[in-house]
Amino acid sequence: MKRKPPNPTWNTRASTYPTFLRFAIPVATVLLAFGIKLQLESLFHLETPYLVFFASIMISAWYGGFKTSLLATVLSTVLIFYFFLHPDHNSFIIHNIKEAIEISIFLIEGILISVLSQFAHNALRKSEIKNIELKRSREHYKLVVDAVKDYAIYTLDPDGYITSWNKGAKRIKGYKAKEIIGKHFSIFYPQERINKKDPWNVLEIAEEKGRFEDEGLRIKKDGSAFWADVVITSLMDDQGKLQGFSQITRDMTKHRELDKRKDEFISIASHELKTPITSIKVFNQIMQKLSLQRKDKEFQHYLNRMEGQIDRLNEIITDLLDVSKIQAGKLEFKKDLFNLNDLTREIVEDIQTTTKKHRIIIEGKSLKKIFGDKDRIGQVLTNFLTNAIKYSPNTDKIVVKIIPQKNRVMVGVQDFGIGISKEHQEKIFERFYRVYTEDEKTFPGLGMGLYISSDIIERHNGKIWVESEKGKGSTFYFTLFYTKT
Ligand code: ADP
């Protein structure tokens, strides 16, 4: 379809009249005024007023604008000058100063009316343009919002009552606009969330922060539930006063089912892989024994390397299993009191054997035992240390800091490697998140270690975070309480 560029000139009252009318108006109205004035004079012998001529100037100004009213002013001046200025003569002669002032005042007033009318026209034109733009943008907005069928888009007043409703909302939630407008949006929430006052709490957060994202079950008109992804945005006026909220909801039920199936697949696949890998490892150990008896050095070398790769494969599968357990809420912990200093030393010694380049130093000590799952905390430390080695290929120092605090201990693993830029620092704790810039893409990994670590620490009520500067290195921290929390 060939599209024309938009016409930049907007229609206003003055410009809609044809040119001949714009000049006919002053001529006709001035002649009418002239007639009325003649009548008034013959009836009442009035010397003044020229008021009828002002009426003609004003009418011309209103319908024709500046030029038209100026023409009316000039015509009126000429007529007044000739016929009415001097009561006894019809002429263009000024007899005294009074007449000169009189005609000048009329002319000035006429011009003034013309100029003012021009200002009025401009203001009117601007407000008309604004109104048209506003109307168009409202229509556009409505068209766009209504065309969106995959998202429920609706607005709320500041108290949470629904004020608008698009077709997507009707499709997803089942209510027609006239059924739902005016109802409170908590109608979409399951009862247990209403009991917890969640709908009111989320509006408070959205008002405070400007935006709130939520995922969870919502109820349709027919009572069935769907999994929703919701974004609530507060709508403020120019003075920062809350006008209401916009809500955009997406039905994620299918995505969630797909995600669940994917998680189940990962869980089954990693279980299935575990058995053959264990067998391969056993066969490898048998072959290592045989090669030792046969004193075949080359064979031994390759079997050792094979064992390294089997261990690596085992680690990946164990991580995959852990990730699927976390997803299913089935990662279990055996918590007890343990000595963090001993655990750190053991792990550092183990990891030190895997690197010739890096020197791992331990600084500080925990003053008390820690309450937690020793193996899982060891897993976090191992993850921090293997990452520190992996992501600092050009430096040789790694520092493990144990910093005792009042009722807990803080552990940090510092490297002087490639570092992580600000934008990625929170995301690296998410599932399968890896930084993929030029600096990082050569390092192997699947983005599971920190996700597992953060779940382990959070399930111990601790905190996990990173402090890092791109190109200078990173320190990964976690905190743990001394006693049960
Ligand atoms: P991966 O197996 O990819 O290393 P992790 O979950 O352990 O998975 O880490 C996630 C991402 O965080 C990594 O891909 C890497 O980009 C970044 N990262 C983790 N540790 C460090 C570190 N010490 N220095 C720089 N980047 C790191």
C-alpha cells in the first residue's frame, strides 16, 4: 500500500473558508453596519457610536482572521470618515483636532482588535492542534492495546479498581470489559494470596518503586487457574501524584509446562548418564591396575587422562542433578556443627593439587564451629576456588579469607583475574547464566556452579555475593551463622 506523508497544515476555522468569502465577510458586514448606522442616525439623530462598525470588525476577525478584520477596519474608517465624522458634510476633510483624534482612535482600536484576534486565533489553533493530537494518540493507544491479544493490558485506579480492559485481557481472563471495569483487581488472585493481602502489597511496592514484577497463579472468570507473568507499573502525573497503575499479564501456563518437562528431562537424563559413567570409571580403574602390572607407561598416561575426563563428566552430571533437585525443591541437607577452618584447609589442599600455576593462601580463622551441611558448604568453596583458578589464567595468587563476625562468619575467595562487569554481577547467580563477551567465551562451563552455590547458602539463611571490577579480579563471598537460625 502506498502511504502518503502526513499533511503538516492543520485545519483551523479561518483557513477552512475560501478566499473570496474571507473578503466578502468584511465588505458585507461593514455595509450592514453602515446601513444600521444610517438607520440609527435617521431614527435617533445619533452622532455616535461607531459601535456597529466594531461589531463588523469583530465578526470579520472571528471568521477571517487578521487580514480580514484589517480590511473591515479600513473600510469602516473610510465610511465613518466620509459619512459620519463631520455631521454636516460628506467629505474626506478634517475640520478640527477633535475629529482627527476621533478617527485615529477608531482606526487604532480597529487595528488593535485585528491584532488581538490574530493572537486569539493562534491560541485557538494551538489548542485545536493539541486536542487533535491528544485524540489521535488516545485512538492510536486504544488501537495498539486492543490489537495485542497475547497480553492482558488493563489499568487500575490508585486503589486497585479496574478502569480499562483490552481484548487480550478478555481472551486470557474471560471477562468482558463491561463485566469487569469497576471491580477490584484482587478478583484475579487465589484466596490464600488475598488472605495475605498480596494484591494490596504489590500495589504499594509498585507505587514505591515505580514497577513490580510478579509470577504466580491467577484465577479466570470460569474459576480455572493459569500461571501468569505480571508487570505492574505506576502511572504518575507531572507533579508526581499517583494516577493509577497499568498491568500487563501474560499467560505462561504453556511455557511453564514446557519448562517442567525440560527439567524432568534433565533430571532423567543425568540419572541415566550416571550409571554408564560409574561403570566406565570402574573399568578404567581395572585397566589402570593391569597397565601397572604390565609396566606400560604410555598406556598408564592415557588411562590417567581418561580418568580426569571421566571425573569432569561426573561433575557435570552431578551439577545437572543438583540443578534439577533445586528446581523440584528436593535438594536435601544434612546439617550439623562442623569446623570451617578444617574444611577450608582440606579443600584448599585438594584444589592446590590441580594447579601448578596458582598459589592459594588462607587468611583468618573462624572462632567457632558452623552449623550446616559440611559437604554442601565444601561444594560452594570448591566452586569458588575452581572458578577463581579458571578465570585468572594470567595471575598466580588466590586468597581465601575467613572473617569472623559477631554471630556469623564471612568467607571470601579473591582472585586477580578477568573480573566481572557490573551488569553481570547479579545475574551470574541465576541458572545457566554465563558471561559471553570476548574475554569469557573461551572458558568452558555451563553456568550451574554459582546457581547451586547460591541455593545452598540461601538454604542456610546466609548471603552470597560478588565484588568485582572488570580486568582487576573478583572476590566471591558467603556468610554463615554459627548456630541454627
Ligand atoms: P561456569 O561453569 O560457567 O563457570 P558458574 O555458575 O560457576 O558457571 O559461573 C557463572 C559465570 O560467572 C561464569 O560463566 C563466569 O562468566 C562468571 N564467573 C564466575 N566466577 C568468576 C570469577 N572468579 N571471575 C570472573 N568471572 C567469573
